[in-house]
Amino acid sequence: MLKLISSISKHQTLRRILLFFIVSGVIGWISGFLLPVLLVAALLVIIWQYWRVNHLLMRTRANETFNNTVSLDIYRQLENQLAHRELSARQRARRLLSLLRAYRQAGAALHDGGLIVQRSSSQIVWFNKSAKRFLGLNYPRSIGTNLLVHLNSPRVHEWFLAGDTDEPLMDLACPQDENIRLSLRLLPYSNEQFLVVVRDVTKLMQLEHMRRDFVANVSHELRTPLTVVHGYLDMMEPEDNPEFAPMIEEMRKQSARMAQLVEDLLTLSRLDAEDSLREEVIPMQMMLTTLRREAEALSQGHHKITIEDAAQCDIYGAHKELHSAFSNLVSNAVRYTPYNGSISIRFEQAADKSLRLSVKDSGYGIPAQHLPRITERFYRVSTSRSRESGGTGLGLSIAKHVLSLHQARLEIESEVGKGSQFTCVFNADRARVRSR
């Protein structure tokens, strides 16, 4: 309909101009000045059209509101089009403003703190009421200030500058109250900004500390009775009571397994309580030799075990903890590989200079659905197989935790029926020239 009216209006305007020229021509012909009259008429038409366009332009610049009226005039039609677009723009602006207000209200109502921060300068662009309460911010004075000034902590500086959006920063003291513990998480808000989420994790940290204390205390208290039970079992000779020999052997086996479980729990509790470890240069030739002896002792000659040292350098780290992590990977490979299988331990330096210690076996393999959870505490792919092998379900958890304290990671590749490969990957800065 609008197109039809616009088309009609164009013809109507042309008819008016044509009619004006016809009348002017008749007047000029009658008066004997046809050409001068037509030139004056053309000049008047140009001036009139210029005035109409200029008037429309001035109204547009002044942001005047156009009335949407039905007219066959081309300039009225142009005003109608502008009025229609102006109305649409206003409606769209109202919708956007309504959405913006709704988002701001939702952000302000969140129990967690939220801040929009510039990536490059860490300046605060916006924050909600919870962030104000947690961090002691003040509106509007805190807008444009540096977030790292309000959270004056080397941990926060390092974490923010690294731009780690995968892992939150946990157990951070609240600037307003030391008894409140906070966690910070970075979310990629845009190419120039981060959304920082601040959460009160005081209760979670209290529960975590209670869990650590409980596990550590119970494990420590179990040590003494287990030592007594194990000692008495060692005093019982199966030859003296042949009928009890199978039971004594089984009790010894289960007692040793419980003792190993207690030791693993104590190790995890100790690792949980530490943020850093006492580090030194670890001679990897000696470490690999030790791992081979342990694997051969556990295998009892039932597996083919190979060692390959291709890195020709050493690692800077905590010797006792890394030995525990590597030993757990090797013992798992032996336990979950059938007789006559192969186990290879390889230490190498990759093209990017990172150090990689891999333990590869030809065992049962791990189904893909279990891989994301395989490093969780007490998680078992096969309960019956774990019991037969004497595993505690904590070995991979210990290995992952130790690697985490070394800023390293554990990579797992496995295929059912073909075996598994566990690789400890260390950053290049942990490599040390091997002493001769």
C-alpha cells in the first residue's frame, strides 16, 4: 500500500509541475514572451523544490517529530517515511532500554558479586551490590579504579594477569572481613573486558578444612591399631596351623592394603595442606632406575619392562612427591596389565622444550566414558579388578595433585583392549642441565 501511494504521489507531483509549465507556456505565448516566461517558471520550480528539501533537512537536523499523514505529495511521503522510521527507532530504543534495565536489575540482585573489568588496565567499569559488599567498593568513586588495588594480593595479581578463565582463585581473604573467604572467577565478557565473579565460599572452605582434618586424624589414629594387627599377624606362622593358613594369608593381604590406604590418605592430606613444596634438582637417571626396580619387584618377572631416557636433562621439583607420583603410575601399569604384557617408561623433551615422562602399558585399557573422572579420589573403573590388584583408588589423585603443585598436568590416552598411556607434562622452565 505504501509503495502504491508513493508511486501515485510521484506521478501527482510530476502532473503538478507539468500543469504549472503548461499554464506558464500559455501565458508566455499570449504575452509574446514564451521563452522568458518558461525560464522564470523553471527557476521558480527549482527554487520551490530547493526550499522544500532544505525545509525537510532543517527539520531533520532539529530532530523534529514528523507527523504520519496521508498525502499524495512526494515530500509529504518522504516525511511519512521518516516518521515511520523514527517511530520504529524509538520503539527499538525502548525495548533495548527495558532489556538493559532488566539485566542491570538481575545483576544487582545476584548474591554473587559481579564486576566488569578492563583486560588491559584492570579498571573497574561496573559492579553490583554484592561486589560492593565483598570488596568494599563505593559507587561512583570506585568506577575507573584498579581492581588489583582493592585486592592487594600477589596471588590475585598473578592470576588476573595470566587471564586464567578455566580455574577459579579459591580461598581468598575478604578485604572487609578476614573471616570471610572468597573465590574469584574470570569470564570472557568481550575482547576488551572480563566479567569477574566474586563468591562467598566461607562455608565451603570450612567444610573442606573439616574434611581434611577428619581424614588426617582418622588416618593417623588408624596407623597404631593397624601396626599392632599387622605385627600379630606376622607372628602367626601358617605352618603351625595349616588349617588357618588361607585365612592368615588373606588377613595379611588385607592388613597391608589397609596400611597402604592409610598412607595414601595421609599423603593426600599433606598435599592438600601445602601450597608449595621444597624443590631441588632431581637426577632423572637415578629416578628412572628406581622406577624400573620398583616395577620389576612388583611384576615378579611377569612383564616386559623397558626404560628410555631421551631427554638428557633433569627436572627441578620436589623429589619425594614426584617419586610418589611416578611410582603410582608405574605400579598402576603393572597391576592392570596381564601377564606377559609390556610396560615402557619414557622420559623425553618435546619440541616446545616441555618435559614429558610417560608410562605406557599393554593392559586392559580404560573406556572413554571413565577418562574424565579417572583421577577422582576412590573412583574405580572396575571395582572387582581393583580389589584383586590391591589398589586403593588414590594413586592417580596423588599423581594429579603432585603435578598440580609443580604447575604440570597429567595427560591420559587409553583404548580398551590396547592399553593406556599416562604422561606427566612439565613446563620448559623446570628443565635443568644434567650434571656429568
